[in-house]
Amino acid sequence: MSNEKNFSRRRFLQFTGLTLVGAAHAAPAVATEQAASSVGATPPAFARLLRTASLPQPKGARVVIVGGGWSGLTLAKYLKRHNPAFDVLLIDRHPSFVSFPLSNSWLADQINLDFLSHSFFDAADNHDYHFLQATVLGFDRESRKVYTDVGHIAYEYLVLAPGIDYDYARIGVEDAEQQELLFQHYPGGFVSASELLTIKHKIQTFKGGTFVLNVPNGDYRCTAAPYERACMMAAVFKKRRVHAKILLLDMNTGIKIKKDGFHRAFDELYKDYIEYLPSSEISGIDLDAKAVTTEFDEYPFDDAIIYPPIRASRLIDEAGIANPKSPQRAANTDPFRYHVVGDEHVYVTGDSRGQPFSKGGHTAHSEGKYVAEVIAGHALGKDIAWRSPQTMCFSSVEIDPLQAMSIITYYKFNEQTNVFDFDRTHMIEDWDLQGGQASLAWAEGMFRDLFYR
């Protein structure tokens, strides 16, 4: 029996991170020694994990990036730019990229889906790295191998950018079947493109009544997005002359960003459509009765989009690299270098990292460029000075023509409080046509940088 096969039966369950990347409700993959022995041979599906993935032989130190979102795509490009000798491999389970930033404008028919959709192959070809469509099941930091459904891959550096998972238990939905039903019928719209398609159909076909939206508490993907979505939905209902009430249940004590601008939009543009209720923490959802429960009230609805609190991808937790003090199970990383504490060959970026920076696309892009320099520098024995990521966020509030407001900010580390604070913030809360055009120009520039020469 080969050493590889012996290894599979003794230690497979000791691998860190045996879970499906980005699958909000996926159970960990399980293969026990007893199960393998009971069939007398290695099952075919299990055998695929043990073989080497069919890839070109690396021509330099291989850097494997898990997750083809804004952070992963940025890292793949800029790792090659800062160290052309790297052999960079980007892995994502999806066949193509669909942008969540600017998707609210697509929901309101201000842009086409083609504007948000791009090819991983184009990005890889144009920036001289490899793309593999596969599901990452786990990785072993001791042997430096990533395990996927098409085989394992050795790495010199590993970057985890797997995004988020929903945490339905934090809104009182703990039953797995109920979670799946909630995910399918009332998707939050921040994990998969299918969610966005379902949400757009809801908006375009809603016949009237109460439509519930919510804002999660804690850190979540794109702070302004739920408020922007309420505006875009109200604009569509107003245009369609639908008699609808958007009930926006905010689990926070108030609007978290661009507060004055959003309040003014609610009051001046959508007073007959949006009812905003802060401090409305969801404690339960009755799918049969179609009702949302908070601490003090119950709200029946005709349709809903439920954005639950989020957590870091379960890959982080299953890998044993989550910070036990993090309520959202974010990775336990060096706050300035992004590597897992005690392992300078594994890095975590994007939504699963522990720093409290925005989880927006521009932030992920900005920090991705920096982390690429850090990894390239580490390989060359150079130390790269820390620099703050930049957050740039546009929020559309009106359509035909598209009008938006914006914010740009950086961050600084407060040595007295040991936390990151905002720094050099510039916010424009008066929406206008110029802001709407700027949001489109920003996205065009970002997509050009990530996918094209």
C-alpha cells in the first residue's frame, strides 16, 4: 500500500478546514478510517482527493489563492506584477465572476448584467496566472497542500479569500431545513448570483403589500448596501406604480453610514414607500405564516429579502484558524501583515479577515494590492511597510437617471485603544447625476484592472 493511501486512512480527518468554500449550508465532508475499511477499498470520490490535480508543473514558487472575488482576483494579478517568478493559481467553484458591488443598480435596471459579469479565463490569460474551477475541501498546513474535488495541489504560499457565510441562527432560525428554505425563498443577495436573479424577479413582479428588508448587525458585506437596496426597490415600485410598503428593519440603532443622505432619501423621495425601523433585531421568522418577529413586535409580510448576520467562511473555522474571540469567527491573523498567526505562508484577505475594515469591493481590491506586496516581499526577504486600505463606496438612491452619493476613507491604528479608526474621510451625501456616473466609471475602471490588460 502506498504512503499516500496509508496517509489517507490515518490522517484525513486531521486536515484543517474540511468544508465547502462559500457554501452557506454545506456540511463538512467526512471520510473516516472505518468507512474506508468497510468497503475494502478507497471510494472513487475519496480517491480523487488523494491524487495530484492535473495542472501544469509550476515554474516557480506556487501561490494558491482560494476564492475569485475582488480580493482574490486582485491578489492573483498583483502577485505576478510584484514577483513574476511566482506561479499563481486562482481557484473558485463558480464558472464566472458576477459583481455584487453595483448589483443594486442592476436590480433597478440601470445597467445590464453583462456589465457585472466577467470571465475568470480572461483575467488569468491577461495577467499571466492560472485559473482552476474547483471546490476547495480543505488544506493541510503541515504538508502545504490544498485539497479540492479534482485533486490536491502543493503550495509555497496560500491565500484564503473565501468570502462569507450566512449565520441564520443569529436571527432565531436554527433548524437546517428552515435555513435552507429561508435561503432559497428569501435570499439575502450577498453570496451567490442566483440570489440576485431571484431578488430581481421579486422586485419586477411584486404586486403590492408589505415587502420586508433588513439590515444585519455586526460587520457585514457592504455597510451601505441594504439602505441603498431599499432606495432602489422603492424607485422601481414608484416607477411601476405599485402600492407597496418597504419595511426596513435595521438590527442596529441607526443607519451606519451616509446617515443624513439616506434619511433624506427616505423622507423626500420615498416617504410613501419606505418605513424605516431602527433597533429592530430579528429574533425569529415563521415561514409558514410569513411573519418576522422582533423583541417587541411581529411583522407579517407579502414578500421579503432576509439578509442575516454574517460570519467568516466556514472554511476558516473548520481549518482551526478562526479567532476564538471573534463573534463572527474571523481569521486569527496578524492585523498588519494578514498572515495566520504563527504561519507566514498562509494569508487571509477580504471578508474573512479579522480587521474591521469595510467589506466592500474597493477595500478588498486596495488591501489585495498591499498583501500581494507583502507576500512577494516575504519571498525575497524584504519587509513591506504597512499601509491602510482605501474604502470607496457609491450608494445610488434615484434612477432614470441614476443618481448616487459617495464616501472615501482610509484607516489608522490607534495605539492607545488598539483599534483601527477611520482616517481622512470624505463623504458626499448629496446624490446627483454626477455621482451616478462616477459609480459606473469606478466600476468600469475596476473591472478593467481585474480582468483586462
